[in-house]
Amino acid sequence: MTKQVPAYQRIKNAILDNIHSGKWQAGEAISTEMALAEEFDVSRMTVNRALKELSEERVLERRQGSGTFVAQQQFNHTFVEVRNIAQDLKSANRDYQAQVVSKRVITANMLDDELRRKFAIDSAAITGERSAADSSAAVLYEVKIIHFADAQPIQFEERWVDAQKLPEFIEQDFSIINTSEYLIAKSPLERGSYTIQALAAPDDIAALLQIAPQSPTLVLSRQTYSAGKVLTFVKMWHAGERYQFSGEL
């Protein structure tokens, strides 16, 4: 049988939905404890637990005597630096274009081991909680995009996003809107982790990057978190002879 969602978790989910939808912007006050207790027909102690956990997750900021506010996400540019290839190329005075190769909805029965592990998804539990009529419900969204510099492919992006947290993601035109920029604008990113590998390009990736099969590529794999869970996982394949990573110490 489906487990009932605890009241405090329902309150957390509702608050996150309001933030992700843009109803409550960074720096704005949210509903009072009393108003939330009345809305969800629970005690203020239950509301307090939801607000406390979201504050610990750096989604909310509680100010003594003033109320509770959506946290300002300064860490978008400090703890988690999410590079925007469109902005990087434009800043270098290079002509930038993006071509969407594919977009699709991924349901529970389509998940592979890597995606289940990255997003900590129990697909059997998800399937068991949904009726047969709801078996096509989205778990993740997948987009694949080629990024061009001066009409030459420089990066191939494979990205997966939690469909429950950002249901409108798949509707965006990513030949115009950059995926990283959209995610930062719509959902507070609190931390991330990444790896960079030198890999030989598989035939399909090589064709998209217009390089010879098995040519060297630099692959940046990154997962970023929002509200304590993975929001997005991305693999970015870079043509080795056309791209380099650099920084300052």
C-alpha cells in the first residue's frame, strides 16, 4: 500500500513548488507559520519542523521577529560555479549557436542503472505507487544539445532533470534558452560535484562533434543539488582539440 506523506513533508513540498514556480522569489517573505498551519490543518509545531528543515537546507532564511524568507542564493556564484557556455563564448567574441538534437520524457521503466543511481530513484517503488493509467508519468526529462562556436561544434550536452521539481523544463526552447541559465533562474542550487575525464569519442558522439571516431574528448560530468536532492545530472563532451579548461588559484 502507498505510504501517506507526512504532514511536514507536504508543507515542504508545497513551499518548494511555490519557489520553483516563481510565486515566491528569492528575498521574499513566505506565508506565516499560523497561515500555513491553517492552510494545512496542522499544528504550528508541524509547520515549524518543515520550515526548520528547509532553513537547514538553505532554501529558506528565518529572521527573528520578521518572518521566514526565500533565501538569497549567493552560492550560485561561489560554492557552485555553473559555467554557461553561451555566455563564455559570447564574452570571447565568438558567434554562439545551439542545436537541440532531442528532447524526451523518461518514465520509471525507462531508467538505466546510472540514472537510478545518480538520482537515487527506486523505480520499482515509483511504479508500485502509480496506477496503470499513470504508468507514462515523467520521472526525468532528457535533452541533448550541440553547442557551436563560429559554426563549429564545440560541446555536446546530455542532460537529465528531475521532472517533478521542474515540470516545465521540457517545454523550453533550448536553442534560445541555455539549460544552465534556466536551471539557476528556476531552482536554487545549493551544491554540486563533478568529474573531468579524457575519453575516446564513441561513433555517435564523434559524428555530432564532427570529429573522427575515437578522437580525444574532455568529458565533464556534473550533478547539482537543490533542497538536498539531485536536480540535474549532465555530461558535456568537448572536442579535445577545440576546448580547454582553465582557472585561477
